[in-house]
Amino acid sequence: MGNRRRVAERRKTRPAVVGGVIAVVVGGAGIGAYALYGGGASAEDQARSASAAGHHKPVKTGPLSATEVQTTAERFLTSWQRGRPAEAAAVTSDSAAATSLLTGYTKDAHLTNVTLTEGTPAGGKVPFSVKATVSYKGLSKPLAYGSALTVVRRTSDGKPVVDWHASVVHPDLKDGDTLVTGESGTPPVKALDRDGGEITAARYPSLGTVLDGLREKYGKTAGGKAGIELRVVRGTASKKAELSDKTLVELSKGTPGTVRTTLSPALQAAAEQQVAKQDKASVVVMRPSTGEILAVANSGHGFNTAFQGSLAPGSTMKIVTSTMLFEKGLVTPEASHPCPKTYKVAGWTFHNDDNSEIKQGTFKQSFGASCNNAFIDFAPKLSNSDLTTEAQQVYGLGMDNWAIGVPTFDGSVPVQSGAQMGASLIGQGGVRMNPLNMASVAATVQTGVFHQPYLVSPSVDHRTLAKASRTMSAKTQAELKEVMQYTAAYGTAAKAMAGLGPQAGAKTGSAEVDGQKKPNGWFTAYDGDLAAAGVVQAGGHGGDTAGPIVAALLKMGS
């Protein structure tokens, strides 16, 4: 199945070390020319204490000099390379954590012949390369990777130290994770697409984290046998963040078990091509009638934003808001409903995109134009929990009970009050979603019933899929389709949806993010028995960024 990658964004690594017999390369290839400063940090401290006896020396402040950065980095890297973890740890901001991880680098990870080569510093950041050998019970393989450290000034005494994080030892480590070489705890799996073809990360780069998740969940029950490997073992914090263990080097292959997924090879390949056109793009395609996930792709392969992302969905959330408004009888698609340029809730003034307004128009036109204040001005008529209840009961969101076969974040629509409640009506405030969640929203509109998305059939492991406590009425479904079809034909989604049939529906979204010049662009749509959603982070308006990705995939089923 290949190396396992991090499964991040939500449901689903521990030591690296030095000690033992680490070879020191003296000369140009390594950092052997670095000097160790007699006696380590403790000896230096004693010397300074003696010379300073009788008077108080002020703590040094201000920016680090280039000499301080270089000297600190050299002391740390030289000590690590020479197998002296305590000495290396003494020049870090957390000597206990550093000693533990660096000791485990040889003791637990069985890494020998370590060579560290410093790169060119940039301010306090010093990149370096690592070459080592993984050796375990007569088996060995080389390991090479790049990392970096950052030198900072310690506030207590002004001394320059390495700002300690586990990622200094290996970039895939989070604080609390360890490196271990031995028999893998979980046998590998051979994942298959819906047609029986093998799924590999080489063929589908986005699926590395998905394959990790499948191995974690099904490896022990799919009939495989564990191999010998160097892997990142996740600590408590990483497990809470639902990161999976990750294989770095395979010394001997295990025998994989087999897990069949619902992925469509044609749609998956197309999804990979589409997200590659944009930075930070993610997309999910599913079948509304069943909940089967047909494709999932991310342009970045380290974290599965499509399944585990937690992002404000912007105006795509207006689908859920409109469901609530229609069910409460507060508005209909054809009802006259102006969209004012500004609207104030609890002292907060809300604006529309580009400060636009619709002085005379229907709710459907405001939905199609994604005019914010046509939604926010309902806030006085709503209770704080109304949107939360709608999302949970009709769309199955925010219940943390989806069981798709790999880790997911199932959306969050917290109960909020005042201005934050108003913001949540347009997918801001505390509302958080990902493309999987929003594809499910579009799918629920298309069928009128929430079908929990899944990647592995529940018949494989007899797990129970999540259900919504109620369904929307036929009248509400018809009203939702009316406004979404209008948006696809004449509104903000029209350009992207051109060429799809008149029954197709869509909604765009742009979510503002603090400190980000451009908003995250969202797009969710359905056509026939396909529904899809995508996001392009910091890309701009959803109709221009995520829209073409989603529409291209829907057209494959039309």
C-alpha cells in the first residue's frame, strides 16, 4: 500500500532519538568540523556563574546575531550527530522533551550512521538535511529527509536556544509523537476502487491520507500480516487531532488485507486533475441516492481538508438557512424580500459583497445573487438554536457520528447569540464545514433525505450509519430546488454551471478569513445522481475558483 501519510482535519506520531552508535562524519559531507564547547552547556553555565559572582548580569535582549544563531545551531546539530542527546538538549528550550526524543532516535527508531548537514540560515531559521540508516534485526535501509530548527532568545536568561518542537527531529512529528522501528502495529491493506482496481498514492496522490485511515481502521480485520517498518507513532495530542500513524521506511513488507471502497476510478482521476489546477483546493463527489463517496481530492497531500477540514463555509450555508426559513414559513422563493446594503444585529453592521443591495426583488433573487442581508435580517425572528437544530435534524451535521470508514469532521453549527448568530446565517461566525459536509448538503436537497456519506460499505464491518432525526417536507425540498436551480441558471453559479441541465442546482460561497487577502471560495451543486462540493482556500469568489472544479466533475455524470 506504500507509505502512510498523515490523516489529518479530524478523526483520525512518538520518539525520535540519538544515543547508541551514531557515526560522526568529519569533513565536508557532514557537520563534523563543528566544535563542541567543552563540558556542554552546564560547564559553560558554571564558568559564567563563577565569573559573575558578586554582581548581577543583565539579561540580554534584542534580535539574535548571526553568530549566535550559527553557534547555537552548530552545538545542537554536532551533539545530536555524535550521539550525545543530553548535550544537544541542553541548548534547546525544552531539555526534557528534547532528551527523550533524541534518545529514542537510536534506542527506539534504531537509526544509525547519522549525518547532519546545515544549510544556509535565514534569520533565526536554520535548515538542515539528515541522512541515516534504519537497522533492525539484520534488516537495514537508508533514510534521508530535510528539516529545520529555529534559534530564539530565551526570556529567562537571554541565551540563544533552539526553539524545541518534535518537528525539528523529523518534519512529520508533532509534539508528543515518537519514532519507532519494529513490527507495525497494524497490517497493511490493499484498497480497491468500486471496480476492483487497486488504489495507490502513486496513482492518486490525494488518497495517501485516506489509505492511512483505511489501514488504521481495517488493517487488523482485513486478513493481512504486519511488516517491519520505521513509523511515526502518534502521541495523545495527535490522536485527539485524529492523526494516524505514518510509515516512513518499510524494512520488510507485510501481507496486505483487502478493503473495497466506493471510489470511482474515472471520477477520482478527474478530481485529482481538477484540484491540481488550484492551490489549496479540495473537492468531494458523492451519490445522493445512496451516500456513496465517488471521489475525494486535495491539491495539498499532507492533510485531508476535503474530509477533515474545519472552515467557515460562507454563503453555501445559506442552503441550510433557507431550509429553516422555508420550514418556518418565514419566506417563500417568490416572496418580495429586499436585500438592504447594510443591516445591524446587536450593534454589528453587516455588509453585502461589494456593498451591493437589491431594493426591489424576491428572496429567490437574493439567494441567486448571494445577498447577505436578505438572510441576516431574519435574525430577530429566530431563536439562537434554530440554525443548529435545522442542521442537526435535517442534514445530520454537527453530531460527530458519521462513520464513513476513515476519519472525518462532521461539521459544526454551534448555538450562538447576537451578531454571531446573525453571522452564522451566512456561514460565518462559529459555523465550520468541509467539502464532504457541503456535498452532503447538496445531496440531501436533491433527494430530500439525508444519506450519510460513506467510503466503505457498512456491510464490510457492520457499522451503523448516522441518520437524521427528520426529513424536510416535499414543499420545502421543492422550494430549495427552485432557488438552487435559479442560482445555477441565472445567479452567481451560472458561469460555472453552463452546459449542465435545467434540473441542476448550485450555491456559491465566499468566506472571509482574518489575515487573508482573498476569501475562501466555496461551491456546492447537484445534477442527477451526483452531488459535489469544493473549496479553494484564499482563492477568491467560489463561482470563479471552486465552481469550475465542481462543475467539471458533475458533467462527467450528465
